[in-house]
Amino acid sequence: MDYDGFSERPFLVFWEITRACALACRHCRAEAQSKRHPNELNPVESSRLIRQLAELKPPMLILTGGDPLMRPDALDLVREATAAGLHVGLSPSATARLMHVDFAEIKAAGVERISLSLDGATKETHDAFRGLTGTFERTIEAVHRAHEAGLSAQINTTLTRGNLGEYAAFKHLMFELKPAMWSVFLLVPTGRAQASDLPDPLDIERVFQDMAGLVGRAPFAIKTTEGHHFRRVLIQMLGGEGRRRPGLRSPLGIRDGRGVMFISHTGVVSPSGFLPFDCGNVRHEHPADIYRRHPLFISLRDNDALGGKCGRCEFRTVCGGSRARAYGVTGDPFAEDPACSYRPRGAALAAG
């Protein structure tokens, strides 16, 4: 069964325009390389894809990588997508290359939000995570430059077993930097990340409870990525107000393949960047056809297809668990999310 129009179009499209990146991040989904892949979508193919996405009309297109700025025509793609009526976000890496980019030009090209990563609350821990000295300071500088250019900035933080103890320091840093949004990503074991890097579910629950207390009070919006049970925590703590997912235009219930589509640097379409199934290629198929008709996408949109406690959970229509984490840990994308400690009552959650 489908909800909220998810069968018609994704709400978020992530396009990995290149896998090249100068960093060597410890938990990189893409296992990024130092050089661009020779089989990347070329300019003609990229223009065709932009036209097709404009027909699909997702509310947000995020150009990501690797480091999207490793592709020389990155801002040209932004301009082309903006001219086609798409709303574009950009997710660059905090490298020396970024420091040489004019942030006013990024904004003028049409980027509506830039997202930057802080995965350590100090330069020592963040630089160790990112694999290159200086990334912490460059990230802080990039946030300030975005503010000066009037460009909306989002900060992404990956929570792992190794940095969960820095949560309070992360929170303090967000109050200092005041991004438009703090997006907390709960690790998925794919790429360079391992299942042993996952935090304990009870520790995650305590962090999510604290984050829920910040909603509406912090000077920034808060959301989670692959931490969908944060929505359940919000509803439990805030009641009806918790149903309004903070900080995103997209509705409750969005997850891998259900409102999300990922397009790789070579055109392969997957339910998300963290659920690396090959569901087709935009070189040969329209992305709308893949999203709407591929059996895996159709199944992932079905809340009743979920297994384990996720399938019995009364919050499955607003959460549904991370399908990518379930796959990364168990090999089954429909298994229960191993990062959630909640024991469901099994009753259906009333719509509202």
C-alpha cells in the first residue's frame, strides 16, 4: 500500500555527479577515489537527465559525490537544473578546492542549500574521521562564508560508536554555528563503514530523546538521515506536534526507495546511496519509469512488506526503519532496523 503520493515521484533525488574526492573519509559510502571515473555521465547525458528530472518534478535535487566540485561543470549543472525548474542543493567536501570557490557564485548559480559535514566536534576528531588535516577548520570557514553569501547551510553529522560520546559537544557547536539545519546521520554499514561502527541502540535512543527536546527551541531545524525512528521519538515525546517532521519539506514516511531515489556517477539508479541495488540506468531508461515500476522500489514503498518488529510496529507508516541498515547488517532490506531499541505494541497507528 502506498501513502502520500510516494508512488508517483521521489521527494528527494540524490545525484552523485562524480565519485572523485580528495578526502579519505573513514565511513565513506562511495569509497571515493582521487580521480574521476572515465564512465561518468557526460555533459550530453547529464543534460538529458536534468530534462527528465524536470519532468518528474521532485521537490529537491541534491548534487553530491564524492565531491561534486571535483567535476568542473558542477555549477553549470546547477544552472541548467535551476533553469529547468528544479530546486537544487549541493553537498561539497571541505577541501582546499572549496576554499577557492566564490560562495556568492554558488548561490547565484541557483543552489538553495549547501550541506557540509562535521563528524568530529574538534579538529582532532573530525580530521581523523575525514582522513585529511585541516578539514575541520575549512568546514567552519565554509559555514561562515555561506552565511556571508546569504546561502542556506546544512551541517551533516554522522553518529558512530566512536563519536557518540561527542554528542553534547556537537550540540554546543551547532548553537555556535547556527546552521539552517542540523542533519544527524545514523551510520549505515556500507562502503568503508562496518557494522561494528554502529552505536548501541539504547545510546541512540537517549540521543534522539535529547534531540527531540531541541525541536522548536534550537535556532536551527533538526532532522535525521537513516535514523527514521527519531520520528517515533518525536511523536512519543511531543504528541501531535511530533507528526510534523521538523525542517524538511518532505512528509513523514520517507525512506530508502519511498520518496528517495539515488543516481550514481555512472547512471545506476538505486533506492538510496546506502542501499546499492542496481535497479536500472538512466542511460537506457527514464528515471521516472525506474522509480515507479521497478519491483524493489514498489516493495520498499509497501509498509506491510516490512519484516521483524518493523512490520509489527504501530509507527511503521511514519518510520519504517532504515532499509539500508537492515540490508547492511542482515542482507535483507525488509528486515527490522537493528539500530532501534523500541518494542512495538503491534497496533496500527491511526492516521492523522
